[in-house]
Amino acid sequence: MHDVLPPSAHAEEPPDPGGPARSPAAEAFTRYADALAAGTADCPLPGGGNTAGRFDALAGLAREDLSTARLAEGHLDAVAILAELDGEPVHAGEYWGVWAAEPPGSGLTATRTADGWVLDGVKQYCSGAHTCTHALVTARADDGRRLFAVRTADAARPDGPGCRPVPGTWQAVGMAGSDSPDVRFTAVPATPVGDVEAYLRRPGFHHGGVGVAACWYGGAQAVARVLFERAGRHADPFTDAQAGAVDLRLHTAGTALARAAEEIDADPLDKAGTAGLRALRVRALLAEVCAEVLDRVGRATGAGPLCHDERHARVVADLTVYVRQHHAERDLAALGALVCRGDGAGR
């Protein structure tokens, strides 16, 4: 085990005390992370024999609030990545994110100096930017793409080194509470975690992708709540038909997640080479289930819940944004190419 960050980096206060007030999602996330550290909450590591318990925990968080689930999923993914790549365990008082989105643009560059690695540039979609004390981030180095651990809690001077959320870069209505703006890095000290491309090559990359789908599943269950409640109060054949269709989709999604958990536990190191195929299938299925649940619930219940039920309106907006982490036809094309021209393992 190598030390990811120096001892002085542990148990820091959250960054940017002068920034915006914490959202309810951020408060719920930090309470959950504190409970994990104290042992009063548990979320098993993927592939450790209870991956179903992990997916259940993620779905449960998402049923309550998708932004909280997004922040917690990032922290839990960081815990799993550090365990898989021989990093130091997360300590009490630390709140981690995984900032690995790489949309078109310059992104982050990593430079090796006499004093170690430093990161410069702008990273997009940094969930928990005003709350996380630490993050795992991807950056381009001379020898390829690497994963680095950084301490985000240092207050950055306006003209000095550090991590700064870029004002105005998170205008979202859906998933607003996930606090995912761009973050500008200026000469930020960083510790490499694993070798070049290790973040993507490890089996856990695909296991983590299924974990995100478990969050979508919990969000779809939350969207379905108003439909099931309406059907429970009044007998109506059209409402019942939509409720039956939604139940069927949710049952299918839950079954797929349960089978994925069993397969991950049976082959955590992906010796069969099927983890990527499984993740593409499960994520595509869950994305379709979410889209159909959103559509059918809206058709069955009309504008009323969207206009008069704040919780429902928020979860609809949140799930609509969150499920866009599935890259639609691009991911379906990857699935088709793997099935038709790959080795076909797991078909």
C-alpha cells in the first residue's frame, strides 16, 4: 500500500468556506460518508461477495434523492478504486469525488516536476466541487492518461495554485444538488494512483458502471411512486395498465442488476473478460427502463404531480439529467460492435 496523500491532508474541512451554502444533498452526503467512516452505515465493495448489497444501498440512496446518491456514489467509487489500485484507505472526515469525465476540450494536463506531479487545466462535471475534500481525477501526461489523487480542500488564492470551481458553469435544474461545475486546476500537487491507463483497465471500472445504473434504478422507482399511489387509490383500467407496464420494467431492471451482482461476485477480477459487455448491457437496459418509466408515469398522471408535487417534479428532472451519463447510440454502438465483432464472451 502506498500513501496517496501526506498525513497532513487527512480530515480537512470542506473547501471554499466562502462559496455557496451546502445544499441538502451535500449535507445528506457528508452525513452518509461520516456514517460509513463510523461503521454505522455499510456499502460493500464490488466483487467482495455482497455486490447485491452495494447495489441495493445505491438504489436506496437514489430513491430518497438522486443528487445525494450521485455524490455518495462518487465517494464510494473512490473507496473502491483506492482499494483496487493499492491506495491508502479513505479516512474519517474526508469526502471524495471521482472527476473522470473527458468531454471534448483541453481537459487537465499532468506535469512531472522536481517536487512531484502537478495538474493544470479545467475539469468538467466535478460533482461535489464545493463539498469534496479530495478527488480522484484523470489527466493527460506525457506517457498517457493517468489517475491522480488530489486534495481539493486547500483554499486557493485568486492568483495562486489550487482548485477553484468556475462560477456559472453549473446551471442545471435537474441534478442541481450534485454541484457539478467545472473546476480550474492551477499547479495542484497530485499523487499518481496506479499506472498509465490503470483506471480504465481495472475490472472495477465496469463494476462501477453498473453501480451507476443501480442509482438510475432507484430514481426510476422514485418516479413511479406517484403512479402506484394513484392506482392504489382509484381503480381505472388505463392507470392500471400503465402501472402494470411500469412494474414489469422495474422488475426486469431489478432482475438484471441482481444477476449482474452475482456475476461480479463470481468473477471479480474479470478473468472471463465479460465485465465490459455486462456493463454495456445493464446500463443500456436501465437507461431504456428509465426513459419508459418517465414517459409512462407522465402519460398516466398528467401535469398535476409535475406542477403540485415538488418531490416528484425534482426527481423527474434529476433522473432525466442523470441517465444522460449513458451515451445513448454511442454506447449502443459499442455494445453492438462488441457483440458482433468481439469474442462474444458471455452471450
